[in-house]
Amino acid sequence: MAGADRVEVLAFDVFGTVVDWYGSIAREVDALGLDVDGGEFALAWRAGYKPAMQRVQSGELGWTHLDDLHRGILDQLLERFAITSLSEADKRHLNRVWHRLDPWPDAVEGLTRLKRRFTLCTLSNGNLGLLTNMAKRAGLPWDCILSAEVFRQYKPHPDTYLGVADVFDVPPAAVMMVAAHQEDLDSARCHGLRTAYIERPHEFGMAASKDVSGALDNDLHAASLVGLAERLGC
Amino acid sequence: MAGADRVEVLAFDVFGTVVDWYGSIAREVDALGLDVDGGEFALAWRAGYKPAMQRVQSGELGWTHLDDLHRGILDQLLERFAITSLSEADKRHLNRVWHRLDPWPDAVEGLTRLKRRFTLCTLSNGNLGLLTNMAKRAGLPWDCILSAEVFRQYKPHPDTYLGVADVFDVPPAAVMMVAAHQEDLDSARCHGLRTAYIERPHEFGMAASKDVSGALDNDLHAASLVGLAERLGC
């Protein structure tokens, strides 16, 4: 890749790119023995994410941790699915499933190899506590956890992408955004970052089909984080 | 310690508590072969730190990375010590010595042991990039790097201490501030945090004497971070 030798920082999207939110939530919800399909519940919870963030981005809500947005969506889902058997403690525990997401099988090895040569940070809309608890449980070896919470803006606000370059005092082109979502990479590129697309065909479950072709103008394209490490010579 | 079983997060002061700023800077300045004593230079640089932060705290300066405050102090010192031999690249490199501070000999082992049981974060006035580069070079195994930069206030502003509790969604008493500076611990206690004093008798050099008795109302007192791990059963 032209210019890859100048990349110093890899900034990772987390939900879907590094961890398997669908499978983790589906398994935990199924294990609760509620009268609902865990996979359907996971998809519905995630579907509430963008509209909830939009309420913050529009100014309707002040700055809000993603944990609290998740809880608001959860309460609506419990009502929609007519689930009444959970205590307040149960609901609090279930809401923290987002702290307990399992990494994709290649994530820890890929990150460990990439860490030898690059500074690795998260750039996620997840809050710092969520991302820290997730990393500690899953063994994700971040050098630094960055979040919308640091910049007080959710992706795709420019302050988030440019904020990574500012934190590390490097030009935007020295930062490579790594994500399984083309729109995240498109926003990053728009602000001068390099981009790497990671294929996660099962992000929405084994049954769902996801287009993982990625755009031609991504700087790199890899089937996994181990694949990314190989492409970058780590 | 009463209540130690409820502590979940250890928040560490960094300069002086985890890393040896005096020795690291003195060695690097001495190695430059300038006509100045490295130890004297280190002390003068550090002495400019509180007045520079005060300019931010008072509103005279907007939010400023510690890297930039350090550079302003460095430029004054070079003039005061009549050092004219450094190029702009040399000055930039020297200013980043704060990213290259060596840990105290007990720090990596102590943190590694404490990490098994607690969430470990920094709570430093150093900026995120500085703290990340330092941790990567020195092998400091933080779970999360928190900084004045996250809260847009320098310690001892309440937003910094209470900010740690907010990030991890725990009561202030579930956070223990760990520092070699009594005033940092006094501020933390004032906002409900637990406190652990670490003795660093040589923070200002082998020749200087530092009172390391600590206040009686600290929750814990240890001679090192390994000692803290032992006190906390890690």
C-alpha cells in the first residue's frame, strides 16, 4: 500500500469489527430462557442504536453514555417483547452484556501482532468504561482506549477521527481507521485518515448475508485482523 | 483496610509515583553534553509545571496539552541556561523526554500483580498521547489511560477525581487514588475516593530529601507498588 510506511496509529471500530455483538448477545439472551429468540433480540437492540445516538447528535439529548442509550432501548424492547420477568438487577446485568462481548476468533492474535509495530487504539461510540471492561475480559491489548466519550461527539462527527490524530500529535494520514463498516471508513477517509476494511460476513448472524466487498478506495482490505497483520508485515 | 474490599478501580498518579521523571530527564540531559547539570535542569523543568497549569486553570490560556506547556517551559529554560546549540528538531525530541520516562524498578511488577484484581487507570495531568507512548515503551499494563485531557480539567479539579468514578459507573469510594504526593491524595479524599500513599524518597534525586511519611488519614501506605500489591492481597 502506498504510504503505509507512514502509518503510526491504527484506530479500531469495535462493535462488529473486533467483537461479535450479535453472537454474544444472542447466546446470553437465549440462556435466560425468555420467550424470545436471542438473535432477533440482538438485532432489535442494535437497530435502536443509531436512532438513539441521533437524539444526542441532534441536541435533543445532552451528552449520554452509550450504556444509558443501551438501557433506554432495552426497556423499550422488554415492553415490545412483553418480557416482565426481569428484576431491576437482572436488567442492569443484561444491559452490561455489551461489556461482555466475545472477540472474533482472530482478534486477539491479530491485535497482538499489530501492536508490535503500531500504536493501537479504539475509536468506538462505546463509552470508556464499557470498552475497558470488554478489553479486560477479552484480553484485547489496546495501547489506549479512545471513545466518543473523550471527544464528546459520536462518530461520524469529524472531531472523533481528527481527535485521534490530535491525541497522538500526528497528521491524519498517519492514522489508519480499521472497520467492518464502509460508512465509517468513508467518513475517516473524508478527514484524511487511511482506511482498512475487515470482512465480517457473520456480523448479523450466520443466516444473514452481509456484503463484505468493501469499496475500492479503501487502502487495505483483509478477511480478518490476522490478515491485516499479514498485509502490514507484522 | 476497612472498605478495601469495595475498591474496584485504582487510579494512579504517574509522574513521580510510577515513573522517575527526575532521573530520566537528568540522564538524558547529561547525555546531550550541554553546559548544564542534568539534575538541575530536570528540577527547573518540573518547577515550571504548576505555574504553567495555573495559567490554564485561571482561564488565561485555553485547554492546552501538557506537551505544549512542557515546550513553553523548555524554551524559557534554554534561554535561562543560555543553551543555543539545539536545533528545532533537537528541541522537539528533548521535549518528548516526558514520553520516555523510566518506571521505578517496582512499577511493572506491582501493576501487573494489581491488574489481576483491580481495574488500573492513570489519572495524570499528562496528555493521552504522552501517557500512551510512555506505557508502550515502559511496559506499563494500564487497563485504561485517563488524563486531564479527557476531563478538560487539570488535577486537582473535582471533575478529574469524580470523572474516574463516572467513567466506570461506580461510587467514588470504589476508586482508590494512588500517589506519591499528599496533596493529590487530600483532594481525592475530599471527593470521596480512597487513598494510597506511595513512598518515593528519591523523586527529586538521591541528594534531595523528601518527606515520605504521608498523612495518617490515607487508607493505605506502601513503600512501593509491589508493597501496595501485597497490602491489597495481590
